[in-house]
Amino acid sequence: MKRLLVFFALLALVYSFSSLNGTGSEDRGIDLRALYSSGDPSTWPQAHLFDQAREGFRDIGPLPKPSLPKNNPYSKGKEDLGKALFFDPRLSESGQISCASCHDPELMWADARRVPYGHDRQLGPRNTPTLLNIAYATAQFWDGRAKDLEEQVRFPIENPLEMNIHSKLAVKRIAKIKAYRPLFTEAFGEGKITLDKINKAIATFERTLISPPSRFDQFVQGKKEALSDSEVRGLHLFRTKANCINCHNTPYFSDQKFHNVGLTYFDREYEDLGRYEITKDKQDVGKFKTPTLREISHTAPYMHNGLFPDIRGVINMYNAGMPNEKYKPSERGIEPKKSPMLTSLNLSESEITDLENFLKSLHSLRYKMRAPELPN
């Protein structure tokens, strides 16, 4: 009887070890926990990359210190002014909508809606992305229409579906508020209020919205028990069999490129031609910027149209290779072409669970920022 108990105990140990050490036959015998938590990414298993992903590829890891534009260096005064302007609804025609209306600190700096409400309760066309870690983004909006945060600010202010006010009128409104003048003086050395200063102040504040280290960050820096066995397996799947690393690379978990993932809805309800609307390049039909995956477990719903309510549904779609869009030959002279990097993954249910658990490890706790007292 004792021998039988010992046998089952050894069998359990072997099973627990193998359940962590491999996600496929080629990985058996690899101690994934030791490799990924070594603090040395050069020891990690090689990422499975398509040729299209190699240009500009950087592996995932902890966020470095963000770089700041030379023409808009950080100052505490600029941050404080930008925070007040970010929460100030007087930058909208109705006096009811601020930047924080869609980028709510209580909702992980997004709005938890499929698409946002704007002026006169009009619905916007695309899902609101989180502003967390936006300092690392090299292009703004799903279609990349703004090159930086300073340029990005004016779009929602002037958009008739959002804040619906001409930027010159918005500047006049802020200039009439006497209590703003000392804030502009502190931020810029003199109190004259201009659109350029408003843009720079809000952009400066937004660049301070950085996630603290997640459990993933702690794990790859040497805290070996920060991730569960399932999450470690999910990390390995992310970089290998699941192909996620091809688009969601760099410490920002985005390659900052534009891809067609088969969700153009061409010639149908929800049609969105994405980056093509900006570039008019036929190769850009249906392409959207790769979103960051940091904080993904708290920024639902997902994709540019917000049609996916949970992470597992998104993974299931990628596991199937994403949709192959069917449409009749178009007289418009354009057609969407899904990225060739999207293929069926053949992930098992347990592998999908591991991958989902890993993605949840990219969340980090953060205090809920209170709205400031606005200048009168």
C-alpha cells in the first residue's frame, strides 16, 4: 500500500512539473519558469515570428522611462494645468463634456462602452482606447491620424460628434477664466492663453498616466512566484504557438503598426475602412493600429468597434484565424485584405485558458485619481 501511495505521489509530481514545463512536444523538458524569470531575456525561448513582424521587432518586457518631446519638456506646473484642462467641460460647446468624459480614471482611463457618447448624446464610430501608457504611443487614434499627443488634443475638441467646438472658441472660453492665468504663468512663464499651450499642457498630463509594474513585469525581473503556472504557460504561448508576439511586441505590448484583422465589415453595417480614410492607400483598407495589451483585463469591450465584450471571445476569434470577409466585387476599386499573419492556431481549451490568464497578469493596481477643483 505504501509503495502504491509513493507511486501516485511521484506521478503527481511528474504531472505538475510537465504541466508547467511544456506547452507542446517541442517544449517538453524546458523549465519555462526559470527561463522567463531569469532577468535575462536572451535566455528566453525564441519567439515565433512571421517575416512581416521582424522589422522593428522588440520583445516584451518592463516599460522603460518614456521619452519626452524636446519641444514640450515636462514640468509640474504644466502637468497641473493639463490636469485641470483635461477635466474641464468648458472646452466643449455644451459645457458638459470634458476629456475625462470618455477617458474616465474610474474606468481605467477609458469608458467601458462599445463606442462613446458625445455632443447631444451622439455615438462615436469607434471604441475609446485607454490613455494609460499613452506616452509610449508613436501614433494616435485607431487610424493614426495624429502624429503625437499635442496634435491629438484638437481632434475631440473640434469633432461634432464629441466636444463640438472650434478650437479658437475653446481658447476664448478658457481665456475668460481669470483663475487660469496664474496656472498658465506657472506652466509657461507667462499667462497668455493659446491653443498651443492648451495642447501641450494636456499632452503633458496624459504622459504622466503610466501603469505601475504588473505581475508580469515583476516576474520577468526575477520575482519567480509572481505568476502562476498557468500564467507562465500563457506567457510562453503568447510568444510562440499563439502568435500574439507578432503584433503585440515591445514593452508597450504593441508594434505600433497597422493591420487588417478581418473586421472591416466591408459593404455591411459597421463598415470601417480604418487607416485608408487617412492615407487613401488601397493597401490600408481595414487596417487599424495595434492596441496595447497592458491593463487589457479592465478595458473591455475590445477591438476598434467594441463588438467583443470579453477577452476569451477575442482569443477564440484569433484561434480560428479571424474572419475571412466575404463580399461581392466592388465598383469602389478597393477591397480589404486580411493580414497573412492571421492563421488558425489550433489552441486547446486549456491553452486558451492559460493565454487568458497571462493577459490578466498585465493588469496593475492603481489609485483612482480624483478630479481637480476647476479654476473659476
